[in-house]
Amino acid sequence: MSAVAFDPSDYNRQLDAKVERLRELLAPFDAPEPAVFDSPREQYRLRAEFRLWRENEQRFYAMFAPGEKHTPILIEDFPIASQRINELMPRLKAAWQASSALSFKLFQVEFLTTLAGDGMITLCYHRPLDEHWHEAAEQLAAELNVSIIGRSKGKRVVIGRDYAVEALEVAGRTFRFRQPEGAFTQPNGMVNQKMLNWAYEALGDRQDDLLELYCGNGNFTLPLATRVRKVLATEISKTSVSAALHNLNDNGVDNVELVRLSAEELTEALNEVRPFRRLQGIDLKSYQFGSVFVDPPRAGMDPDTCELTRRFDNILYISCNPETLAANIAQLNDTHRVERCALFDQFPYTHHMESGVLLVRR
């Protein structure tokens, strides 16, 4: 496999370089030494996506170098992917080679697996899916013990479930999560579990309330809710909101109010710029917010949302882009200091890294 610079013997050097990069970015804010959470060296990635490349009347898993669309890197195995994905890959390939109903105009395959052992495969086609495909896919799902999603233009066929089930342990308690097909999930399950435990510890046991922005499927919401009186959480994706509501109910977490608003819209609501019908029945003034938790996209928090977080004594911030994290800290540095920081190596063998900071009021 050469689609990424996979060299386990070089892992420690690469991780040290990321730690040094984070130190440099946070140095202007007198940040303490970051806690470092490493990754398994291989079989750590729980999801993977491949294009299919046709050659000599056969289809192969393929990836492409950035900016390159015509020279495929053919994949036989994928050591950075989970053991379950590596077990499924050859069996799925053998199935489509033996079945024209499965292989005809198949152009992309997506795998989603979990630490709990669940699996889901999405097959994408440039054709309508007929009864022959459905029969072959049902047989395949039973043989592989996975759910299968068939996608073609304007159509989605679900065999089994349209989500995978994950189980993560935080502070001795196991939380179960529904992870919908096509929605964002943390790719590195072991590092995600370390990240949840760090956030749980950093927030501490509190008697006031938590505001959470960008809550997704409730990955952080569930464990953090056990540390506070109650939580107001926001998320804009309908699919993620639906999954989060199920996850809260399934885990018996009953002190969370979830609203489908963007971070920018909630900022307007809290600033009383305008009302939102989706907030009907929720008394914002009843909350005694002591902390805010944010896990924004790569662009970081917009200036208004960043300014909103200044109201809180504690800002717990998980970032997938240390540059935008540093820019947001710079905006808040006159009122908040970095109490804790951490590096989570979600993406070994790449320059990407996940980081976290706890900012407390000066």
C-alpha cells in the first residue's frame, strides 16, 4: 500500500514533529506542555473509501495522489484501516468478481466499521439498482455479516441498517453510539476514546450548565453531560441531530436539550438579535452556563461565535486545524488563558492533527 507514507518505524519522529508544531503555535499564549495521545501504528482507521479501477475486465480498489485523476494506485490491502476492513476487502472483491449483478457499473466502495465490531459497506453505481442487485446484495450482507447500502442517482437502498453501532468507554462507563451512513464520525476510534476521556477530565465535575456547539451525533455530548447539571447542544445536520437524539435516549442521558441551529444562529438567539421557532419551549435564561464546548470545522469559529464563547468562564475546544485554533485563541487571549492543551494523533503518517485546549478566564 503506497497511497500514504506508511512507515511504522518512522511514526515516533512524525509524532514528535507534530508536537513541536503545536508547541510553536501555542507558544505566544504561554500554553503548558501538551499532553500527547498517540495512535496505534496500524489498523487504526475505522472508515475507508475507494474508487474502483477497471483493468483487464477486473475491478480493483484504487486511490489517487492529490491532483491526479488518471493514474491509480491499486490497493490490495490497506494496513492503516481496521482489521475488519482488511478482512472485508478481499471478500467483497471476490463477490463482485463472481457476480455481474454486483459489479456492473460499480464505481465506488465505502467501508464503515467500529471498535464494537459492527460494519457497513456502501456500494455506489452509475445505474439503477434492480431486483437482481437486491438479491445478490442481500446474500452478500448475510455472508459478510454487515449492512449494505446501495447508492445510485437519486436512490438509496438499505439492506440491514443505515448506521453502524459503536461502543466507547469513558471514565469506566460504556456509551453506545449510532453512526449514520454518510454522516461524520471520528475515523480513529482508539484516539477518539482517548480524546473523550481527556475532555471529560478537563471539564471536571461541575454544578452548573454546559453549552455545546457543533455536537454532531453526540460523540462528546453524552460523556460531558454526566459532568454538569444540564446541557444545551446545537447541531445543524438533520441526520446528526436524529442520531444524537437516539444516542441520548439509548444511553439514558436525560439532561440534554438539543436544538437544530448553527453556531451562528445560536449566537444570534443568545444575543437576542432575533427569535427562532426551533427554540420554542426552551428558556435560554434558565441556564446557568459555566462552560462552553466547541468542536468546529477546519475553518474554526467565526469571529462572532468566538466572541460568544468569551462570555463563559471555561472554554473547552477540540480542533482539527491547529492554525485556526491558534487564531481563535488569539482573539480570546486578553480574557482567557490556556490552562491545558493536548495533541491527539487521529491521522498518523499525515500532517493533520487533532488538538484540544481548556481556556479559563483570567
